Amino acid sequence: MDLLTVTKEIAPKGKAYLVVRQGPGGAALEEALADRIGALREQGAEHIYLASTDREAPLAEGQKVGPWRLSFRHEMWTMKRGLGPDRPRPAGRLVLESLRREQGALWLDQYNRGFFGVPNSATYGEEELEELLAGEPRSGLVRLDGAAVGVYELSFQEETPEIEGIALLPDYRGQGLGRELLLTVMDRLAEAGYPACWLQVSSANGPAWGLYHWAGFRPVKMLSHWYEAVSV
């Protein structure tokens, strides 16, 4: 049996994640999950989310796991869009500024504040920052009239680039800047010669889901179902 436990988010968010990578299913799996959930509770996790990537060991709504049951929360999806001339264009309100080492602390602060409430989001630290600074520029600050108001992160690990993350600080939301940020990032990728881009989004993230649909992104693949362990 192969179970992946993620505890990094317990301290900052009170969340933990448990992924079934390989079964078997049935009673043996439920017993193992119950043990892990109990241990995570003892470590301070207030919310424990579970998913399975093994078709032979699926999870289900209402499934009993010891003194807990599984309650469906959301799905993770990939979405894709072409970057041809038919794409909507930004108004030029925002500037993308590639990350520099001296901006590391500011970038980390804005990243973690911007993504704090996003489903399945990760808290970044010095290790993640060093990885971003070591490779080709693919992340940075978002500026409005010179002020840093958010962050962006791209990934070029695949032939089609991924918009790995875009986020605004809470005070700058609800002003149309999320739409402007998405279109600005799409423009950067199009100007670099990429014909398309993709991203991941949670079905529970209503604002992001609606924004991506508005911009012409379409669902490609459902990656995972996520459940929360709740007391019976």
C-alpha cells in the first residue's frame, strides 16, 4: 500500500492531505486511512482532504473510514486555450516583473497571501523560492501603477506552457484586475511564440472557474476527486 501524506499545510492553514497512490482497497485501505487520519488530527490538522489516484482503490461520498466519513469537496481539472489572434487582450493596466533575488521576501509574502484560501494551494518557503530563482525566469511580481499587487508563476516543463498560478492581494480583487492579469500572462506567452497554454483549477474555486471560461479556456481532463474526512 502506498499512501502519500502532506503535512506542510498544517501549521499555516490547519490542513493536511492524504493521497492513495496504490491500494489494495476495501477494509485494509479503510483501516490504513483511519490510522493516518487519526495521526494527522493529533498533529493539529483541522481539515484533512483525501484523494485516490488508484482506480483499484477508489474513494466515495459517504464512505466510512473508522470514526469518520468522506464528504466530497471538489475536483481538480486541467483547462486549455489557444493563444491565436482571437484571444481577448489586456488593457495594459498591469506590468509583469520577473522575479529577482532581492524581491524574494516580498514575492513569498504576496504569493502566500494571494493563494491562502485557494483549494489545494501550497504554502511556499525558501526552498520553493530557490527553485524559482535557479532556473529560467518564470515567475514574478504583478505591478499596478508601480505598486506590487500580486504574483504570477509559469511552468515550461511540457511543450505547452502552464499558467501555474496567478493571484492578487485581497485588497485588489473585485476590480477587474484578475481578468487583466490572466490576459496579460496569456499575452506574454503568445509573444514568446507559444500557440497555446493550460492551467489547473478546482471546481470549488468559482471565481477562477468563471474567469477561465470567460477567457476561452475549456476543460480537458479531470485529475482528481477530493473528499474531506468529517466526524460521523
